[in-house]
Amino acid sequence: MHDSLISYVNRYSGIPLNTQEEDLVRRMFSAKRLKKRQYFLQQGDVCKHFCFIVSGAMRQYSIDEKGIEHVVQLGIENWWMGDRESIVMLTPSKYNIDAWENCELLTISHADTICLVDQIPSVRKMLQIMEERNSIAIQKRLNSTISLAADSRYADFAREYPNFLQRFPQHIIASYLGITKETLSRVRRSTIL
């Protein structure tokens, strides 16, 4: 299970882990399995771990006062999930994170993440690159949400994340895009025609 994470670190950082670093990564990350619909994090709890998805699909979402779900993140193999604000600030999470499919995960605490960053240059480099790409992705998503019509948002999503279209149902994708599932159905029909 750890081999996919080690491969990810090597690929992302461009600095291969040596044998001792691989052993430390294996010790710091714990294996966890979730069944479909099982929670990794529930709203109101403090997030204690980040997870690397080895297999499966997950979603992070909030529920408003009307009971409507608002999906803020989707993840599949080789993606990370966790509530950064909660884990860093030790505050109750505003989000639920659950398994959309059966999942195999590798989890790590914030303290152990800091330990790895301090000891392993390739982990530090990987996290730096992830932070940069995450910042760019958030900026693009924000711009898309405030400035693009639903059809353009869907087209961008389909181009950027084609695998997600196969793994998540329309209502979850619609929520992620900030549109209704009826609007998404209409947009999809018009792109097929």
C-alpha cells in the first residue's frame, strides 16, 4: 500500500527517497480502510489526520441550514484529503469527509507531517509543489465560480478532471460546480447534441 505513496513522493518532488527515508515514510503513515459512505471526518469534530487515497473516491462537503450539501473537494487515487483549517487551528471542522467508494487510505497526523518535512527534503519539496498547485487550482475555481456560466464551468471541469465524471454522480458534480443537478443535466444534454 505504501508503494503508491512512495512513488507519488518521488514523482512529485523529483528527488527519490533513499531506503532510510522510505522506511520513515512507511512508519509515519498508517493504513486505513473505509467502506462506501463511511466518514473520515464529521462536521464538528477536530480533524486529526490527512489522508492519501491509495484506492477509492472521497468527497468533502458542508451541509447548510436547509440541509443542502455543498461539495468543496473531490478526490480519487493519488489525491489528498483533510480539513487543513481544522487540523492546523485545532478547531471543529465545518466539513464532512466521506468515502464515495470503498477506500484504502494512508493517514498521517499534522505533527508527523512536520517531522517528515524536517527530515526528508523530497517530502518538503513535494509539499511545496502541492501548495503551489493547490493555490493555483483554488484561484482558478474561484474565478470560474464567479465569472463563468454553468456550461463553461462544466466544460472546464470535464477537461481538467475527466476521471471524476466516471466516478461521481451528477448531483455531486453539480454541487461541486455550484449549480443545480437540473442545470447540469441541461448543460450535459446541450454538449451531447
